Amino acid sequence: MEYKSDFLVIGSGIAGLSFALKVAEYGQVAIVTKKEAMETSTNYAQGGIASVFGQSDTFDLHVQDTLEAGDGLCKKDIVEMVVEDGPERIRELMDWGVAFTQEGAGNLEFDLGLEGGHSRKRIVHAGDLTGRAIEQVLVDSVKNHPRISLSENHLAIDLITYSTRVKRGTVTAAHEDLCCGAYVLDTETNEVHTFRAKITVLATGGAGKIYRFTSNPDIATGDGIAMAYRAGALVANLEFVQFHPTCLYHPEAKNFLISEAVRGEGGVLIDSKGRAFMGGYDSKKDLACRDIVARAIDSELKTSGDDSVFLDISDKDPGLVQERFPNIYQKCLSLGIDITKEPIPVVPAAHYMCGGVLVDTEGKSDIERLYVVGETACTGLHGANRLASNSLLEAVVYADRAAEQAVKDLESIDGEVCLDLPRWDPMRTVDSDEAIVVSHNWDEIRRTMWNYVGIVRSNNRLRRARNRIETIQKEIHEYYWDFKITSDLIELRNIAMVAELVIQCAMLRKESRGLHYNIQYAEKDDKFWLKDTILRRPFVG
């Protein structure tokens, strides 16, 4: 079946939904999302949105904190643009109905939080469930909008470009081609549909599931990055994978994040003997940037042999802790941990992709009519390391800029485009009876990435990872063409692709900077490596 719209948005997080609501005034919008609309990384974001509202804060201070965290690779003009646009975008979210936490009853001032890397309190939040508060408002707005159609449980397979020679969704287009939509699998009926659109937006989130331990939900399989790369778009800086220092370590807890805001409110990292150790790694101690804290914890665990370190906020007033972190308090309590009385066991986990599909200041990729927003994009804001709570800020600012430019692009498009798009060709594939192959390769990719392309890397580790991923890629390629596609196979194909790209970028960067640390090149090299790492798929004629 074929569906037509002016705008196709792939993904339903804060970036994709914000974009959709803004462009719906000018055309029909189709949103496809691989699970239910609420199942996004946005929904799991606890901390908040970084923006300048405090009396002692300034745009210059926020810019400086972002540049310092980014370790030389942030684009200063991009940082200034995003920071300065932040307050207006947050007020816009409030106009849509998002209720951020205020200082007190009847007080119009935000209850601003402090997180690692920030020199001032500037984290606008809704308790410790900021993402959920934002996501719920946006999803409700989208579902009630007459010009927006929402297709849940629809997983995009590949982008379609105009002169693509399509056989089973393989993209072999020249790099200057324009995007016309995507092939999408309805995971409930197992039918593949063609979603044709004049403007396509990738907002599929990150790729944390390429690692064994991650704070990300199961949907974070790098779909947008993989699709864009296969279509010929530039990708950049994928070696910079941010590991959140404090994911709850418990056999019954999956992907549960202990917000950076806990350290901002006075939480202290200690080892199994109760020793506070961050002072030995950075002058900011527990408020150091995430890359420093994650490496410190990794070092402590390798030295001690312990399974976890601990985050202790038990010396603070119990009532204040429960009020500030109600979700974290209740989750830990359900597992037998009273955070007002005892420390929380934590370990680092893959959390955020600072790299992605390379875009300009309006969110446009180098494929015409293809926009990329949110964690899927590489905008130049984060550089080599994202400053805490700058991600939701980037998402709303770039969604706004992309929407404004996309509307202009729409006005310049006359009539139908891509009139001769071929339908999806299932070829002579059969149902798979080897599901174990998919699950085995999935596990092996994630273990390989965790062991060899994690917080601390080396040349030998990267070579081992590359060799193993290349072998797995060949197995997936054969499997993909022989059997009917499933959601598991699509996601496996994507995590293998993104894993390979992360390894390629890591092998190219012969220095240590921000989130990328290679023991063979332990120092920064500003002479040769003060630049982005950029990849493009070799053109197949």
C-alpha cells in the first residue's frame, strides 16, 4: 500500500513531534514510529532541559560550559544559536501544556537544577520525569491534530531516493539525489508499505543498543543513522559515544538511569569501602563532566574488581530527596534500596550518541529534502562530549529551525514528486526458521562493542572489533536477502551498520578527546585532529 503526505516524520520523540506540530499548519503530516508513540528516549529523560533563566546566569556562561564540555570540537556559532534560542523554545513547550517544576506554590520562577559541567543552576525540569511530561503533552497534541496521521508499530526499513534502483529496498542512488520517503514495515501485519512524501525527517533517536549495557530503551538501534548512511548521506563523529556514569546496578533493573541531577544535589560517588574517589580525578569532583566521571568509575572498577561503585545522597534531608527525585526514590525502594538511608549501586552505561547524520543549521542533510533532528543528527553543538541536559534543548531548537526551512522548501515544490517510485520487491524470500541466528548475532555485536569499543579503547581492541563486525555483517547480508524481513532482522542490520561506523570513526581518530579515549594516543592533538570525523558510504554504480 502507498501513503502520500507533504511531510513524513520517522520517530516520535521530542524532536519529531515538535517538528510535526509546527509544519501541520502548512501540509499533511504522516508520522511513523516503531513502537507505541510514547516509547521514545525522550520519555525516559529524567534530568531536564538546560537553559538560561537564573538571575546569576548568562548566555555566555552556558556557551562556555558547552564549549568546555565539547573539548574543542563544538561549533561555536551553533552553540550560541542553540543557547540563545533555548528560553523561547521552553516557553513554547509551556504554551503547549508542559508543566515544569516551579520554586513554590504560586511562584513563576523555575526550580532550576544543577548538573555536571554546568557553572550555574539552569536545568529546567518536571520533577525527575521531565521527558515523560514533555512526551505526553506532545503525543496528546499530535493525536488530536486533524492534519497529522500517526502510524504506531511501523518500522522504517530504508529511505527512498528518486533515482534509486530499488531491489528489496537497497539504496544505490547517487549522492546528489533527493529523498522521496521510505519503505516501512507494519510490524503487526508484516506488510511493507511505501510512504511517499515531499519532505522526509529522520528523528529516530540514538543507538545505545549497540552496547551490552545502556540506559536507552530497546528501540535505540540506530535506525536513522543506518538508513541515512545507506542512502549516501554524510555521517560524523560517531566515535563520541557518551557513557552515562550512573546507571542503576541491580539484577532486576533494566536500563534505569540515576539522573546526573542526583550529583547536582550533593550526591557523592564512593567505592565499596565508602571512600569518595572523584577528587583524585578532577577538581570538580562529582560535578565533573560525564566522560571524566565515566572513565573514573571504569578505572575504579578495574582496580578493585568490584561489580559497581555507589552514589550516596543519604546525608541529605530525606524529605527533600523524596520530593526532588520521587521516581528514582520509588524505583530504588521497590528493589529494596532506600536512597535516603543507603547508597545506590551504579555502573556506567552507553547513553547518548554525540555524532550522527551531518546536518546544517536548519537540520538539512546533504541529501535534498531529507532533514535529520534530535539524537540522530550531528549538528556541531555537542562536539566531543555533550554537556548534561543539552540534548532536549538541541532537539526543540533544531525542530523549530527545520520546520521553518521545510515549509519554505515545500512551497518551492510543484505538484507531485518521485512519480515512478517502485513498490517494495520481496523477491523470492521465505520465512526464516533460524531466529537463533538473529539473536546470537545481536548479542555478539553488543558484547564486542562493550568489550572493545567502550569507555577505554586501544588499537588492538578496535581491530578485533572491526574484524568481528565485518564477519557478522556478511552473515547478516546473506540472511537479509534469503529470508522475509522481520523487525528483529531490520534492527540487527541497523545495529551492525552503526557499530561498524563507530569503529571506523574510532580507528580514524588517532588521539584522545572528549568521549573517545585510546590508550595508544592518550593525549589530544589539536594540530591534526581539531576536526570532525566524517564518513560517506562508497558509491555503488
